Amino acid sequence: MDFVRPLTNTMTDQPTIRLATPEDVPLILQFICELADYEKALHEVEATEESLLATLSFPDTPPRRGAVYTALITPPPTAETPNPIPVGMALYFYNYSTWRSAPGIYLEDLYVQPSARGHGYGFKLLKYLAKQVLEVSGRRLEWSVLTWNEPSIRFYEQVGAKGMDEWMKMMVEGDALTKLAEGA
């Protein structure tokens, strides 16, 4: 089963979505830092190029448990920019719903640079992920959004996403994670 089929567009007036390669890691780290800065959490970023190379999955690497992929979106070429670089990303991994008995995708980060917003790139990345979910007979695409991020919440609602108010996100990290794992 091909879990990482890229979406290519042969039309030159449309953006292109492709899976990231190891050569894209510096750009992915840049996007991660830009997103963290927007979310007022740049000081929390621990990712490095080395750690991303060690943990991300790429089209030419063998599939592995917990594979994390990055779809990059690049604007169409123009006379001013004949070789454009990516302006956004969707970093995601496959998950599973026991209630639905079906796979899905968890979108860890969706980011489009501020200068490229308003061109539908975020929407196209979500469409790409929705297609990936359906190609594996999946049943849901899910993600988290900060409650103060009203522009993103409005955007997500416009594509049909619904807030899950009855669910609270939980996380164990740092010393609590170490303590929880003791004796396992």
C-alpha cells in the first residue's frame, strides 16, 4: 500500500505539492521556527536539522513505525520567480481510530508563510491530506489548534472541521514522562 503518493500538478499556473526530501530539512526547520514564533513559543523549539533528519520520513526511505511526513507547497513559477521555493508545509503522520476501525491522519503542523497567505495554499494542503486519508480507506483527518488562534479556527471551520469541545488534549513530557516510564 502506497502511503506517501505525492500530488503533482503539471499545470504551470497551479501550486505544486510534494513530499519533503532530506535536502528540505533546513526549510522545514525554518517553517517550524516561524510557526513557533507566531504561537509565541519559539523558546520551546528543540528541533535541529540533525534531529529532524533522524526522525522525519522521506519518500526514498523505507517505511517505519511512527513515520512522519512533510508535504511542501510551492507556488507556480512566474516571470519574476521562475524557480519558486516552498511557502508552506503540512507535517503529518498516520494514526488509527479504534471506534471507526480505520486509519486516519493526524496533522501535527500546518503552516503557510504570512506573505503567501490568502492564495489557498493552506486549503490545498488540507485537500492533499484528505486525499491521502481516503487513499488508505481512512475515516478522519484531525489536528489541534490553539484556542486563541481565531483566524485559523475560522479557516478550519470553513473547510468543514468541527471543534471537539468534549475532548481535552492531554500530554505527558519531561520529568513526568521519565517518572511514568520507570519500572516498565
